[in-house]
Amino acid sequence: MKICVLGLGYIGLPTALLLAAHGADVVGVDVKQSVVDCLSLGNLPFSEPGLEDLYSKARCRFCVRSEPEAADVFLIAVPTPLDPATRVSNLAYARSAADMIVPHLRRGNLVILESTVPPGTSERVIIPRLEKSGVSIGDFLYAHCPERAIPGHTLPEMTGNSRIIGGYDRSSTDRATAVYQTFVRGQIYQTDARTAEFVKLMENTCRDVNIALANEFAQLAEECGINVWEAITLANKHPRVSILSPGPGVGGHCIAIDPWFLAENSTRCRMVSTARDINDSMPNYVLRIARSLLAGIQNPAISILGVAYKGNIGDTRESPAFKFAQLAENEGYAIRCHDPYAVEFAHPLMDIPEATTGSDCIVILTDHDLFRELDPAMLQVRTKLVIDARNILDHEKWTNQGFAVRVLGDGSPMPQIVPGDIAVPGGLYPVDTPQSIVSSSPPPISLLSQNGREGFL
């Protein structure tokens, strides 16, 4: 069986290599010449655990091209970005991929769409474009199989997770199922194409709404004067309650985007839209905390630790750090960014000493494990302030080094720190204007998992 995979990004390349490693002859296609050149030289365009070993196993059955060629199966795995101005999906890449298949489409071929799209896209957009080949649907087969994977665990999730396959008809569904059964160990569930499109959006919208609820709880907790992390831990003792962790916002290629695909053709997505607005506003909320702590400090500098959208990966797509950094710069703050995993960001990335030396406020935006091990004694900051927007630091260790620690969602009473308790190097501030800092030093809480549920991990 020969399979042509269009789009060699975070989903397309691992999928192509898995298919090749399990016996298919695979042609990978990407319009970016840099990706084609990179793979042709035996290198990978991005890092993902296990991908290098998989590439070594699959190379004998995998080749890369700039254009599709005749195949038995065509699999589309291209991005579906969101237009930020209109909050409407941009289907240009999916349309282009379909057009590229048209000259090669033959009777009996199967076309699979993995890209996440609004409901109805297959029948209204993709299939009509494919029929320009002169081959009618029914003579060629078609199915939608939305990806289910997360960066950092892509390969285990692609092989172990259950999959939804929605075909145009029974023959299409069964043929696509046979393709995925070559490498998927999880259960495969069959449905129609439009339902499969809808299910993928439901999954990510559900997570977005649940995160928004946690973020609203965090803000309410601060108003009520309690620690939301302790409250979540206790609430999750209920057998039917599973509240997620609050944070500085939602990023990534799915959760921050997909809910709008549901809302773009509807007037009834009030909860979906509200959840998106809450999560999109969290960088503003974190900046408000920083503004209150930095009041009165001359020419303040903020150190952003973590620009990836989630911990232990370098993926910065839709990261809340973008908005936070831009808002902070617009407020007049000097911004310095550090991330041990990210390679590119809108602002220069520095090492820890460069990013924190002379800083007035450290803001933890990503829950990298490496940040948990940071030694505050080694940081040459100007003012000892830290905002832990992920609740990952050893707060006692930081406060013992004189830092005032502010945790997102902790509204418990905050003891006052005498101005002299926070060491400020001489000459940075006038002698007659000492910096008065309010410190939040909550007692440590034993959280056994990120959502507070014992035994969840």
C-alpha cells in the first residue's frame, strides 16, 4: 500500500513515519522547502521524544517530496489556523492540499483528512474540490480521522489513544479503519464524517471550558480571601468533581483555537465564547498582579520564565506568554525571557543569569520541571518579587531567600514584609524611597497531581 501524507508538521510527520514503520510505502509532502531539505538530509525539523528512533526505522519506506504523487491513500494533515480578527477558521491549507491531490486522484483511492476543521467542512469544502478530478465521491473513498496527540507525548498517544473515524459511507469508514489499525493499539470508533469533525471540537472545547472554570475560581478565591489551590484539592475529594488547575492562559494548536470553530457559524455558543474570553484574559490578570507589586519601582524589569504553552516542551504556539509580554511592554516594563526548551519566540530568549540579573519581578508562566529546581540564592535580581502563575515553586525555599512570592489564585491574608527585609543593592533607588513590598507566603500545600486529585497520576 502506498500512502501520500500532505503536511509534515507535528502531526503529519509522526503519522507518516508510523505508517512507514508498519509496512506502508509513504511519500511525505510539504510545501516548505526547508522541511523537505531537512528530511532529505536525514534530519528532523522539530524535536519530539522517540521521533528520531522512529525515523531511523521508517526511512527505508519513507521519502519526502514537494509535490504529491499517485498513491492508494492520501492523508491530509495540514494546519487550520484561526483568523484572530474574525475568529473564523482559515481553511486555505486544507483547500490547497485537496487541490494538490486532484491531478493524482483515481477511482478506488482513499482520502483521509486529519486536520481539525469546523463541522461540515468535509462535505462542503474538501469533497467538492476533490471531485474536480473527474472522480465522484463513492468512486473514491473519504474519511475524517481527527488527530489525538499532545506535544511531548505524540507517539505514545498516536499509538495508544482511541481514534474516531468518520467516513463518507461504510466502505470509506472500513477502509480508513484498516489503515489506522496498522499502528493504533487503542480502540477505533466509527461514525460519519460530520460527527467526527464535531467530536474533535467537543473534546478540546470541553477542556477549554473546564480550564476557564478553574481560572474563574482562582479570581473569585482572591476576592474571597482564600487559597484556590487548597480549595481545589479539597473539592476534588468529591467522587464526581475533578477541577483542573488555573494558570496564566491557554495555548497550543488545539484548545486555544478549536472552540472558535464551533462558534463561527452559530449564535448559540455563549458558554464556549465566555470560556474563551476568560482564558484569553488571564495574561491581563497576571499583569495586573505584576502591576500592583511593581508600583513605585523605577524603570521596572520583568523576567518571564517559560514561553512555551505547556511544561517540558518547546512549543510556543498560541502561548499566553506572547500576550503577557506584549501587554507588559506596552505598560513600559522591560521584558526579558527565558525558556530552556523553546528555540524561537517574539522576544529574544536569554539564559537564566541574563534574564534575571537586575530584574524586579520574576513571572513563572510555564510549568517546566526545571523551574521547580531553580535555586533562588543564585539569582542576582534587583527586587525580590516572584509571581508563580503555575504554583510549581517551593515557596518556602524562595521566601527563605527573601523573596515575596505571589501565587495566582491565592487570596489568603498576606503578611507585610518590612521594607528592609527585601535586599535592594545600593544605588538603585534613592535612600529616602525604600521599596515596600507585600508578600504572599502561603503554607506549603501537598498537591499530588496538577488537578489536586489524589492518585490521579
